[in-house]
Amino acid sequence: MQNGWKGAVKLRVNADAMTLYAVTDRTWVEDTTLMNQVKEALEGGITFLQLREKHLSKEEFIKEAREMKELSKEYKVPFVINDNIEVALAVDADGVHIGQDDMSVEEARKLLGEDKIIGVSAHNVEEAIKAQKGGADYLGVCATSTKKDANVVSKEEIKKICHTVEIPVVAIGGIKKENIKTLEGTDVDGVAVVSAIFAAKDIKKDTKQLRSLVEKMKQK
């Protein structure tokens, strides 16, 4: 799948960019900084970056997002903001990722314009089709999780989603080196990870290993 038009779908991001999608979490920062962790992840080979912040003030969020955008630009990696369109617009991020309980894709598209990337969380084929029709550029599907209340999507449903839509699909939720193989045969375009990168003692090394494993999984 390449950038451009495929059928009636305009692709603003290609499938290769989904290979190893990092979602930030400052839980494991300790004696370093989130920016340093992100730089290590970029050096290790992440292909997509999402900044997720729930507790920063608007000013702090914008400051951090602006700095992270410049860093991701240096490595030519797409950079999106989780949920916060206001921050995405303020720093001219590459786009946003929204959930089913956030604003509609159509509304997000009106605010962001035609050139920005919009990712949407989907839990079934119906939500996937609706997101694509609304103008989503990729889907995030919860494949596994340690949370009891998570909307985990079965392997069969993930495969159905991948075969139904024309936009890239990334699996997310508790994915780590030890369980990436479980996604073989689903035809996902990549995986999105949080702790598998940001909780690692050697982020750069683990990121390289993760990317290699994902690339092998995609070939199966």
C-alpha cells in the first residue's frame, strides 16, 4: 500500500509507517526525560510516534509537543497527538489519534484540514468501515491487553478488519517481544507499543529487536 489514491481512499500515510508505532508514557521516566527516551526510540527505529499526555497543563503540553515534533521531523517519522486537536493545531503536528468516545472523524477532519493524518481506534468491522468512510487514515485495533475491561478484538476479527478496509491497521494493547508472534496471519500493518519501549532498560536496543520481530511477523 503506497501513498496516494487507492480506490476512493486518499492515503496520507502508508502501511510501512505503521510497522513500529510508539505511544509515549512518562511512567518510566525516572532519572532521564521523556524526550531522551523518545530520541532513543527514534534511534532504535520506530516508524511512527504518538504523544499521549493526560496530566500536563495546556502550556506544558504544547511546549513538549513542539519539541517532540521537531525531533520526529529530524528522523522523518510521522508525529501525532492523542485526543487533543487543539494541541495538534498549535504545534502543526502531522495529525491526531482519536477514540470512539472522542469527536467524530468528520469533525476532526474539518478542524485539521485535508492534509493531516487522523488515526481512529476500532473494535470491529463496523467501526472500521465507519472510520474509513469518515476520512480516517489508519486504524488502531486492541489485539491483547492485561486490562480486564479492555475491548480486546479477536484474531479473526482483526483479520476481517484488515481485509475489509483499504487504510493501514495497527494492533495495540499489551504487545511485547514475547507475544508479537500471536499476530501472525492477521495481516496487520504493524504494532503500537507503550511499555515494550518506554519501560525498557535499553530503549534503543529493545526498539531494534521489536522492529525486527514485527517485520518478520508481517512476512508470515
